[in-house]
Amino acid sequence: AAQKNKILLDTVWIQEIQKQTKLDQEEKEKERLLKRGRIREQAEFLDTQCKYLQQERIKRKAEKEKEREQAIFDHTAWLEQQAKSVKEAKEREQRAKQEMENILSEQRKVRDQQLVRARQDEETRNAKVVMEIELCKENKRLARQKLFDTWKAHLRDSAVIPPSQRELEKQREGNLP
């Protein structure tokens, strides 16, 4: 009976060991499953985190792109304003230049008219002087001629000139028929 008891005890003990082994295996399996579950949860968490970080990166990238586009837009607007300012300045400069050219042209016209008038006045004065000189010459010539005629008449009357000479003189004067 002791041997039966020992066999029973051994069987119970073997069963107990098998039960414990089975429990240990189940426990290991549970731990493995729990570990797997935790890994899955961690993987899911990491996936979620990764997706969140990707979305955040995409948002930041979109914000940076939007800021860059805004900066480009602002800079373009600034450049357009600068170009407009430069264009307006050039137009003002061109108008000022044109006005200055008009003023200078007007001044040149006035100066040219004054020079023409001065030249005409000078020519008129010169012509008057020339006419006066000519008139003086003519008066001088006429006075000489009159003096000469008077002297000739005096000589003729005094009979110093021969008669043939008198006729020649009269022919010259156009008095002879």
C-alpha cells in the first residue's frame, strides 16, 4: 500500500507538476500575450504618435509655405510699389526736364527775337548811316558841282573860256539843241 501511496503521491505530484507547468505555460502565454498586447499598444501608440507628428510636420510645412508665399507676396507688392515710385519719379523728372526744355526754348526764342530785332535795328542804323553818308557825299558832290558850275559860269562870263569850249560844256549839260 505504501507503494501504491507512493505511486499515488507521485502521480498527484506529477499531476501537480504538470498542472503547475501548464499554469506556468499559461502564465507565460498570458505574459507573452500581454507583452504582445503591450507591444501592439505601444505600436499603435507609436503609429498614432507618428501620424500626429506627420500631421504636425505637414501643418508646419504648410504654415511655412504659407508664410513663404506671404513673404513673396509682400516682397512682390513692395517691389511693385518701388517700381511704381521709380516710374513716378522718372515721369516727374521727365516732366521737369520737358518744362526746363520748354523754358529754355522759350528763352532762346526770346533771345533770338531780341538778337534779330537788335540786328535789324543795327542794320537800320547802318542803313541810315550809309544813307546819311551817301546823302553827304551827294550833297558834297552837288555843292562841288554847284561851285564848279558857278566858277565855270563866272569864267564864261568873263570870257576866259573859248566859245567852242562853251558849246562842249553846254552839250555835256544837255542845253544845246
